[in-house]
Amino acid sequence: MYVVIAGGGKIGRYIARDLVEKGHEATIVERIGTRCEQLVAETDVLVIEGDACDVSYLEQAHCDRADVFVSTTHEDDDNLVAAQLAKIEFGVPRAIARVNTPKNVEIFESLGIEPVSSTRLISELLENEFSVGELIHLTSLKGGRVQLVELRVPEGASAPGPRAIQTLDLPNEAVIVALFRGNETVIPHGATEILPGDEVVALTTPDLEERLTHVLLGGD
């Protein structure tokens, strides 16, 4: 299987690495030069520096022979345009796109693009009850090799103080994808702080769950 991936952030990089490990072929199209350099150093995939919304870069990625196109950027508009180009201009049979704003899911679906909205998926699981400090498995991906998990940070005297995500000693293969704070849903970035009482949702591998729990609960 040959897969073209738009966006070389954590998600795109992880997907590419997983595909290669399974014997598939992948190409990443990434517009940020420094990120391209990092991808070349860390992965065994072809990396093209350019905008996946530009047909010429999709041509360089040989989208015409791709079995699947995956768009993983932080911008829904870019993901939509890139996925449409892959389907319409190159006839890619299957296009999958990250959707950051849940209200856009129906737009992607109406255009034949398979949307992946972590926010909507997570929202459907909000009614699940769990204990403070207990890591809960929400769903498994990639045949159990990746887990979507949730943990509620304790409150009170024993709770860790506010901590920016970028300061946490998170495992390399762990990504925090959402925070639930009362009625508020936060899609985090590096400077986002995790506060006592937050419900943290993350993607990780089974062997790193204990380490992730330790970090989120304020361990050194």
C-alpha cells in the first residue's frame, strides 16, 4: 500500500513510521523546512517540502499511484483542499482527513472524505465514569498498538499545580489531544496548561501508559 500524508507533525510522523514498520510505503508533504529536516533524520519515508494544497507538490509525491491520502494538518481548510485535490485531480480512491472543528465533519463527509475528529469522538465518551487518577481506555487503534486514554488530574492539597504541556517529560510516543475542563473542551498546544481537575485525553502506546500516568499525576 502506498500512502501520501499531508502534514509532518506528530500525527503525520507517527502514521508514516507505523506504515513503514508494517512494510508499506509512505511519502510526507510538509511545508515547514525545519520540520522536513527533522523528518528526514527520523523516518525512512520520502519527504517533500511544499504545500499539499498545491497540485505540483502532490505530483512530486506521485499521488496518481497512491492508495490512500491522509491530511493531518491543524487547519481544516487545508485538509479539505488537499484531500479534494488528491481525490479529484489524482483519483486517489480513499482520502482521510483530520477535522479539528467538529462542525466541519459533515462537510468532509458530503465530499466523500473520511473525517477523523478527535473532539467529536471524545465528546461521545464523556458520560463514561472513572476514578480520579485512574487511566481509562477509551478505544484502541492500529490493532491495539495505539490507545486513546483518559485520566482525571486530582484536585485538592495533593494535586499538582498548573503545568504547561511543553514542560512535561512526556514520552515521545504520547500526544495529548484534548482537555475537558468543566463544560469547556480545550484542544491543546505546547503552552496550554494542565490544571487540577482537568480530564486529559491522550494517544499513546500500551507500554508507555504507566509512564504517561506518572507524568500527568505530577511525578518527576
